Amino acid sequence: MAVRKELDLLLKDSEKAVLDVMQSNLAFIGDTIINKVVAKESGLSNSKKLDAIKGIDASGLNQYKTDLLDVLTIIAYETLRQRKKEVPKAKFELSENEIYSIQFVESKTVKKATKKVKKTNKRIETMFKKLPPRVRRRIKTQQELLVQTQLADLEKAIYFQYTTSVAQEKAINEIKKDMQDNAEDFIDGPSVRAGAPLTAHQTISEASSAFFTDPEVDKQIEAFEFVNNYTQDRTPICTELNGTIFAKDDPNMMKFTPPLHWNCRSMILPILVGDLKGRKIEKLKISKSNEKYLQFSEKLEAFILAHQMSDQGIL
């Protein structure tokens, strides 16, 4: 139960940490875009004002990528540390200098750990290098996809408002405020607010999967349990799966590994050899009426794999 509470806390803190990184960086990037548009607009004639949004390069992207990779690294590392508590006899190595690293992220919350990480970038670089290769690839893919997608959406919000305000023949100070308001609506809107928990949960899921599939860990595990402790916001699919005990080689394990949908807070807990104690192992499945709630499954895994292979020149 103690480990389950730690994982619940990790879920909540990870959501907040990723959202903070997203919103603070997007706000800075949005301001730089708006200021560049305003500066360019001042030198254009009325007939050329729409050219102000052409050729604008956003500033702050590299910092956003760095901050996002930092927080995802912390989440992944902390997930591995918590998961190792569940299988204490497993000889899973977090790093070559595990004691040093664990002391560095000894905080129970990702938020506090993030503050400590910012003091020494070299330490977080070490943490990243010691993550399993598949976890490093996944969080790098998450980083690139998120920054690219969110930048494109932010630019659309700002540029659409600019063209609308110009068409209404507003003064430049009014146009600037309109762009700022539209940018803030996007940054504080459902897309970013949904993307933050999804990103955090995918990182936790990938780190957990890497841990459980390690040969030294796998031989200690007899089965898994699907758990969701959030009764108030739990979707029908997670309600149906909650409490299901399934075999570690269940063919549907990848399909039903959380997150299953936006803001999914379900998790998978291991049952060690000898701890099943007569509990029944069932197959992972859901009723047809709940299939509509399944937004992330093997299709997401296939998409990300294809993206990684493309980056590596395989496709």
C-alpha cells in the first residue's frame, strides 16, 4: 500500500510538473512571437501588414526542449525507483552510482526534485544516460513531438488573431492585446491541460514497462493487477478493468497498459511469485460498450515506433 500511495503521488506531481514546464515556456515563446510581429508590423504599409507574420522565428524553443527533457527524465527515473521497491529482490540497476543518484532525487515529489535538478545540469544528464535505452528514446520522441505540435498550434492561435484584428483595422496596441489574449487562451486551454497529464503518464508507463520486462525483474513477477484509485473521475473502461488480475504474458497487455485515454490515472501493479494466494487470473478485455473510451492502445505504440524508425532512417 505504501508503494501504491507513492505512485499515486508521483502521478499527481508529474502532471503538475509537466504542466508548469509547458505553460511557462509556451508563454515565453508566445511573447517573443508577438513582439516580433509587432516590431515588423510597424514598418509596413497598410496593404502589406499581413506580411508581418511571414518569416517569424520563435525564440525559446531550445530552452523548452531542455526543460521538458529534464522533467521527463526525473519522472522516468523516479518511476524506476518506485517500481524497484515493488520487486526488492530484482537486480535491476538504475545507474552505476545508484546511491548518489537516489540521494539526488530523494524527494517524494517530482516538483521538489525538479528544483534540485535545476541546480546542477550535469546530474540530470547523468540520470538521463542511465535510463534504459528504450525509455530515453521514448521521452526524446515525446519531447520533439510535443514542442513541434504545440509551437504550430501556438503560432496558429497568434497569427489567426493577428489577421482578424488587422482586417478589423484595429490599432497596433489593440492588435497586440488580442494576440496576447488568444495565446493565453491556448496556453491555458484544454489542449495543453490534457497534453500535460498524458505526457507524464506515458513517461511513467514506459519506464514501468522497461522495468517489468527486465529479465531479472520478470522472473520475480507472477501476474499484474490493473488499478485505478480515482473513483470520482474514473471512466467506464477503467472502472471495468479496475481490480483485474492478469497474466504477465497476457496478449492484450500492451493494448490495456495505461494511459488508456485523456487524464487516465490507472496503473498496473505487479504481483510477486507466491503472492497471488488463490486470486483468479483473468484475461484483459472490455465490453463493446466501453470500447469508445479506449483512445490509446497498440495504435499509439505503432505510431511512436514508426516515428522512431523514421528518425533513425529505417523507414
